[in-house]
Amino acid sequence: MRDVLEELVAWWQAGESVALGTVVGTWKSAPRQPGASMLVGPGGEAVGSVSGGCVEGAVYQLGEEVIASGSPVLQRYGISDDEAMGVGLTCGGILDVFVERISPEDFPELGEVVADIEAGRPVAVATVTAHPDPTEVGRHLVVRPEGEPTAGSLGTDRLDDTVVDDARGMLAQGRTATLEYGPEGQRRGEGMRVFIASYAPRPRMLVFGAIDFAAAVARVGSFLGYRVTVCDARPVFATHSRFPDADEVIVKWPHKYVEEQVAQGALDPRTVACVLTHDPKFDVPLLEVLLGDDAPELAYVGAMGSRRTHDDRLARLRESGLTGEQLSRLRSPIGLDLGARTPEETAVSVAAEIIALRWGGLGDPLSETEGAIHRHG
């Protein structure tokens, strides 16, 4: 829903009814992940995508029917049948799309969900997508972290309590997925499916070293959806004018900044860190903190430098007391081997390594591999 939020909330605030199609399950080489959304607007507008073009026409038609009937539909799209001219995914994947009508009457809690998302507050939306009783399909429950209020209901207190507990765990991890329960919320039961969409704050990218490579990495990081922080101890270089794509520019010794962030609990397993200073007086104390026991294990820690710089850095880090297991988390020299030369090309190689590590990619040319293109993590 996040990718169509601006248009959705505008129509909702105007009291209009729209159809929201959301990917709630994928298998094989499905092109979009759970949570990808498409809208059918009150004037017939199409916004967003659920499959990159394969089944949008069918979802659009289904959306028009759902707006008229008010009855949500869970539809599966699989491999297309060329002979029968069937609607399907030419990539050979399978996806489930849940199409529901959204209006102030159908989803009165949407306004507060949007307020949370825009303010960067974690919030999850649980939606019943399948149930033995069709009248229960489409119910919503808004879930927030422990100690904060919920809104809406999926039908019973027992069910709400069960889903709240599961949704809070998923929200803490930034996970979005469909869970299956019994009709009364039995965890080992069957018959009811609940799609839990987590809207956690944007993951963070920390870029250390106010150099031209950092500006390019910050630009790519912002493009990928990260909240980018550039940090350097030198005020003459660490300026907003030099890093217009960064969300914040911090003038501070990098290791001191990370120590503060760790103490505040501001880093999480989705955070990526790019150490671009390749100067031991900055790198070593910073990596001691990033890879040490006090910091959470980050999604990615990469450090720039030649192989000679890398070997010297490893020796210094070993002397400082870091273990082999801790050092194994360091990606250095940073990036994939793309033959990059310019700052922009280097930023692409760094981004490619981050993406490959996240999804288990190998970095090989797809033309030289076999099997499924899309991996699911």
C-alpha cells in the first residue's frame, strides 16, 4: 500500500470508493513481492502495479467489480495459457492478489494508519483475506508496537490477541506476509488467512566519509528507499550542499556517532553501513563499534580500500580484539566486481552487493545461470 499511499489517501479523504489490489502471496518467479499494490480509482484511474504488467488488466477489471459489489476477492494468478489466451504470468510465477474496496466506511482507520506512516512510526495492518464465513473477509486490525493502542477488529478478542502478538513480532522485523489460523485464531488451525502488512520506518544507510564516492552512494541509497545519513568529522566537507540526497549530514567522529546511535537503539538488523574513509584513524575505531558486541548485527557493513588497505585494516582490527566471526561480517573491499571506476559506477557496485546479500543473489550474469530468477528471503 505504501507505493500508492498518496493517491489512496486523497480519494479516501474525499469520501470516494476505490479498489485496492494487494499482492499477499508469491511463489516461483513472481515479479513483485507481498505488499505491492494497485489502485482502481473512482474515475477509472489505474495507479501502481502488482505484477509489472502481466495481470494488471485482469486486476483492473476485478477492481471495478469489487467497487460495485463491495465484496472483497482473493484471486490467484499463475502461468499463462497461451493456447487458451488465459490471463497469467508469462514469467512462470504464481501470485495471490487480494482486491478490496477502500472508503471511509470500509476502512475508517486508514487515516490514522497514514498518519503513522508519514510520521515514521511503526504500524502494521492485518487484513482477513480468507475465512469460512465470507462476511468476515476484509476485516482490518491496526497494530502498533507494545504498549501502544490497536484499532479495528478481526472479529473476536481471542483472534485479535493472537494476531496482535504475531503482527508485533513481524513489525519489529519489518516483515510482510500472510499467516494462517483457525477461524477463532488457533495458530495450528486452518481456514482463515490474515495478511499482515508491516510499515516500519525506512531502513537506514549510514555513509561514513564525506568524499565524492559518498555522494554517489548516498544518491543510490536514497533511490533504493533508505534513510541516508552521511557522517564525517570534518565540517568543511560534511555539508548538506555537498550531499543533497542525504536525509541528514552529521559532523562528528564516526565511531562516536555510532556509539550514540547504538545507545539510543537507533540501529537495527535492516541498517546498512558503508565505510568509505579508508583511513585507519577513522576506520578502525568505527568498525570496532559496528562489528562489536554492543551493536546489533547489521544487514551490511562494507569498507572501501585497496587489498593492501584491507589487509592492514584486518590486522589492526584483530589487534583490537575483534574475533574471526565478527570480522567475517565485514564486506571489504566494498562492492561487487563490476569493473567500476567512477564514483557513480562504484555506488552501483556497492548497491548491487547490498541487494545480493539481502536476497541471496550470487552476482552472476543471469544469462549464465539456470532456475528461478527471483529469490524469496
